[in-house]
Amino acid sequence: MVSRVIPVAPFDLVLFGATGDLARRKIIPGLFHRFAVGQMPADARIIGAARSEMTHDAFLNLIRDSLEEFAPKAAAQPDKIAAFLQTLRYVCLDATGKAGWDDLGQHLRPETVRAFYLSVSPRLFGDIADNLNTQGLATPQARIVVEKPFGHDLASAKALNADLRRVFDEGQIYRIDHYLGKETVQNLMVLRFANALWEPLWNATHIDHVQITVAESLGVEGRGEYYDRSGAMRDMVQNHLMQLLCLTAMEPPSRFKPDAVRDEKLKVIEALDPVPPDNIARGQYRAVKGDGGYRDHAGDPQTRTESFVALKVNISNWRWAGTPFYLRTGKKLRARSSEIAITFRDPPHMIFPKMAGRRGNALIIRLQPDEGITLRTTIKEPGPGGMRLVEAALDLTFAEALGPHAEAQDAYERLVMDVIRGDQTLFMRGDEVEAAWTWVDPMINGWEESRESPAPYDPGSAGPEDALMLLHRDGRRWRDLAP
């Protein structure tokens, strides 16, 4: 198997917040990896912009340290590091004022694709967009990239969209969700739409239910104050889990083109039923054996913010009516695991009575920690002594099946290169974001009005008892979170 790397055209990338944690951990290492494999041209420019006053050499030292820490293979490629550092510039800049913007403009080439990556607080989005406009830097070939959280609710999301659209057309705005850059998430679309095997079965007639899980084994230590302003619903469900739900449930687009794909995702969101309170479970991990609980990490002993949420979701359309989607996400759970599990219905007539009700067929799409796909089937147990049936797994782990060519590519690597290419397929559109908030807001408002605290759960568990009951009362069970 030959791995193909298609170079992109020369570009200027301005990274606002270049000295921040996300830039150092993900964005800069991702750009280096693309440079090291030959996808970035040597005359590309990466301009770091931040309010920190530092020299160009100090910035290069910061980037070199970041690469050695967060891109382990970089240390073994000193020549590549030296060449990559030649693409870097640094500008000390005031995002809300006028200082530094002239310097930034001098680093940008007039006819080159420009990408402005805003790795900063959303409250700065409008100011940066306005400055790009007034300084004449927002050219027709420019693109602007914004990180989540994209809004705190529907009203703030609309305000952010309005701030960006004052300067940029929708086709120039890239709302990034790194989950959409994961290899397995994209393989979900290929699995569905490039194989004749699955699409005839991908509906309520054949699928009993779907479980989408994004579980973390760590708590919110170190970012408790930030997390407490969002909670699991805003931090994970409104964006990451919503995107996984849309890709699982959407109709086949007419073409694999950005707006065709995003049109189908929007239809899924608009078909979601309101979720009643008894189809929601909220939790908050507690302190156990000297290990602080969520309230300790958030610094607020009275906080009612959830660190866990589970939902039973129904989609009112012809494909999915009668098939529930169960979503769950949480902190401090038994294991780190992200997956989509498609559980198929039993055969209409089971000739092996002992297998009735076992629901042995399931397609599990694993996003982390080991990306791959597993198909659980029922087979005969080998050996004499009658017809004994057991479950077996047909497993495709990408790293094993595809060898060195399956080396994990960080989602940011792919998404930043898509920005340069002008491909918005894996980015959220403004109406999609607003539709998601329209669905989520009533649930959050209901919690705030009721003033009920989330149910406590033990660290290292599968979440609160209420979440288990969401499925138990339907005669189903959550998939185990393997330790």
C-alpha cells in the first residue's frame, strides 16, 4: 500500500494565540508533521500572533520546545525542525486594539491564500474579525478558523455568527470540531456510503438501537473553573456527540461535497424530538478516598454543573422512527472510550431458542483509544456435543490491518490542511450550529429552572444509576466501559 501525500499550494497561516496551550500541543505539532512529510511547501508562512512580548528567536525556541515535547518524533529530525522553523514569524499584537496589526500585514503576501486561525477566547472573535477588515487583511481568498465553544447558548451563537459574517462570507468561515478530523469518524461515512452491504440495513427496520459514548477517565482537574461554566451538555453533547449522531443518522448526500453533506446533517438535527426530563440523566462525580470530587475541582461546593450526561434521543423521520439513540458522556469514568455501537434487531424467527433475545449482532465503530471497527456476530462453538452458539468478533484495528500506513494522524493535521484547500466538508456551518443550540437550550434551561443537583456517582464507575435505568427500563443495557 502506497501512502500518498498531496502537497498544498503556498499559503500564509496566521495563528492567533500562538503561545497558548492548544497551539503548542496540537496546532503547531500538526503543522510540523504535515511539513515533515512534504505536504507543506517550503515557502509557506506561519505567523504566530499573541499579546506576549517576545523576540523572534524566543518564539522559535518556544516552538522548538513544543515540538520536542508534543511531537516525539520531531526530536529525531533536527534538519526538518530547522527547515520548519524557517517558515515561522512572530508578531506581538493586541487583538482588541490597533497595536501590531501593521506588522502583521507586512508578513502577508497579496496573492496567497490566507488562513486566520483563532485559537483564542470566543469573546475576541468579533474584535479580530473587525481588525482584519479595517486593516484590509480580510481578502476574498482569506479563510477564518474558529474553535469551540461556538457560543454558550443560541443567542450567543447567533451573535458570534453575526460578528464573523460582518466581514467574511459563510464560505470563508471554518468552525472546527476536531472530532470530525478523526480517521474513524470519516471512515463511518465510507463504511455507510461506499459499501453495498450496510446501507440496506441502516434503518429502523433492522437496527434496534444506537449507543454513542464519549467517556473520559480523567476529571476536570486544572480546568474546573472553565468547565463549570459549560458542563457536559455544552462541552460535549452540543458539538462532539451531535456530530457523531448526525453522521450516523444522516441520509446519503447526493455528492460528497461540503454543503451536500452539511445539508443532510442539518436535516437530522431538525428531526430530533424534544427530550423530556425522564429521558435525561445527569451526574457529578464525588470525592472518594481522598481524591477530590467535581465540586472540589470546580472550586464551588454548591455547583449544580453536570460532569456526566446521558440522553435517550428519538429522530422523527422515516429512516429512524422507533429506533432510539442513547448518548452518554462523562468525566472520571471507568475508562477512556469513544465509540458508536449499532445494535441490530434479532432475526424475525429464531430457530435456536436459547439465542432468542440475545441481540448478538452489533457493529462497533471505535474512535479512541484504539481506532477500528468490530462486528459482533453469532457463530457455532467449535467441537462436538450439539449446537452451541457463541458470540465472536470480526475485528479491524487500523494499526494492525494497515500496518505503518495506518499511523495515527492527529485530527488537527487534516483539518488545517482542509482549510488551506478550501474544503469545508468536515466543518460546521452556521445554521447547523444554531440548530444544535435550538435543540439543547430547552434542556439546559429546564435544569436551571428546576435547580436540581446532578446525581452523584463514584469515580471509576459507569456513571449514575439514573443513566443505567435509561436503558434498563427499555430492556437494554449500556455497553461495558472496558478498563
